[in-house]
Amino acid sequence: MLPSDMRALLVAAAAALLLCTTPASASTIAGGLAHTCAVKTDGALACWGDDGFGESTLPPGTYTQVAANDVETCALRTAGTVECAGANFADPPPPDEFTQVTVGYNHACGLKPDGVPLCWGSDLAGQSTPPMGTFVELVAGGFVTCGIHDDGELACWGEDLAGQATPPSGTFVALAMGDVHGCAIRTDGTVACWGDDGAGQATPPSGTYRAIAASGPHTCAIRTDGALVCWGMDAYGEGTVPADLGAVRTVAVAGYHTCALKITGALVCWGWNDNGQATVPAGSFGRRAVDGTCALRLDGSAGCWSGSAPAGALLQVAGAWTLFPFAILLALAQLVLWWRVARRIAPIEAPAPAPA
């Protein structure tokens, strides 16, 4: 068993590697029951499909992330505030600053800059009452919310009728929630699932993965080589990956349709399309790819930057890429080695930024 500070370091480093080496995250695309939203490369938000409850009509502006579930949508503005629309958001979201937002049935949660979660909306099952502690990721399911603590361990709160609020032990780097099941990627890249498995949605294929998404009784994940794999319900073809899809950067799983952003930059959707939710409009989607470098600080936190390194004492530099990493496991192994020798070597002093 790794010491707690070592586990926290690995989780932070893995998250930093994923952040810096993936041009678009899963949260730049989201789908509900019959609508889809995606952040364009210029930060504008585009939504299409059903808009019967206003779930596809959010205020104009620039956004960094979007989340959806059923007939609700929330999006994170570049300033950190949240906008929500849909059937169950009569009251506006809190005015706080957030770094992430997630949407469940009749509730939503945001992650504040200090890692503390804040939820609003229905709390009949306790889904809007998070536990104490700080988190690095939050994901809402139906009437349940789960998160990854900063030490990599999972915590869930809300409805637990199918075990969806009873996650496995261990350390994880990515998380996805369906209606009554959850799946997460362990630090070794394998996937563990829990909760309802009536459609096979909690029985993942073997292998190692770098991203995961779920909705309803349906789960998809991106292997470390970029190939997309789906399991669970496939009533409308939502779980049948197109043969010519190729490697993808990110995936979004909706009610009965699925969307993936290819490494070419093309956004592709398939599955149920009665309201046009799987018909992608023209435009460029996903965050722009930028060269990035990641490093570990002596306090165990991780940071990424583009261009000159920031001032301060750094433990080790992890590398620089513009596409997703195929060797996250190797990087984590290197971090273990660095940790073992870190206390016996002087820290690397990063050069101060060049004067303007």
C-alpha cells in the first residue's frame, strides 16, 4: 500500500497529465434525453435537438464546459459562473465561482476553486448534500452524485437502491455516472463499475482506458490507443461504435445517443435521432490544442503551462504534448521513481518568467 501522500501525488499528477495532454475534455460535449450541447473552439456554446423545456437555449457568451441530463443543461462560463436551463431549474444557480459543473435529475453540483462541492436543486434522496472534504471531480447520475476526493478515493451521496452510491475502494482518476450505475478509471487504467447491471452497463471490457462517460444504462470509454468501446443498452444503436470512427479525443454519452470528438477535430453522433440530437451542426468543437508542459511542485500539487515555466520550486517536469498520452501508465511509474529519490535531491528551480 502506497502512503497517503504518495497516493495523492499520483492522483494529482495523473489528473494534470490528462488535463495538459488532452486537447478537449469529455465535458466539452454533453447530451440529455433528446438534446446535445457542445463548446466550440471559440468558446461559444451550440445546442441542438429537443428544446421543449428550454434545455437547448442558454444565454450567449463564452464557456469552458457543459453538462446535461434528461431535459436539463448547465454550462460553465469562462469567468467561472454557471448558467442553467431546462425543466427543473426554476431558480438560478448559486452566483459562486466554479471550476466544474455536473447535472443529475432535478439537481446540479459545482466544484469550487478550493475543491469544495456545492449542490442545488432537489435533495429528496440526499443527492444535493455532499460530504465533507475536497474533490477533484464531480459527476451526477440520476438521483445520486459521486466525486473523486483529492486523494483519489471515491465518495457518493444520494439514492442507493441499486448500490449506485456504494463505490468500490481504491484510487481513481476519472469518473462517470449513469442513472443507477457508476464506472471509474483506476490509477492503473482499468475500469471498475458498480450499481445496476441489468443491461451490462456495469460490466466493462478488459483493458486500459483514459476517459469514460455514462448515461442511463449505457457506458463508453476511450482506450489508451484512442479506440472507443461501449457497453450496456444498445436499443437505438447508441452502443454500436461506427466502424470508421477511428481514434477519438473525447466521448459524451446521452440518453439514447452517443457523440465523440475524433482526433481529426470532427464531431460525430449516432443513435436515437428523432429530435435531431444526433445531427451535428456545422462548426468546430472542443478546446483548441495547445502545447503544454506539466510538473509536480514540492507540496504535491501539479501544474501545467504553455511557454515559459512559472517561477517556483518544481520536483520534476512530466513532459510536453499536443495530443492525448498513450503512455500514462509509464508516466505514473516514473512519478513513483521520482518520489523515491525526491527527498534525496535538491529541487529543480524553474526559471522566472521573462520580463514583459
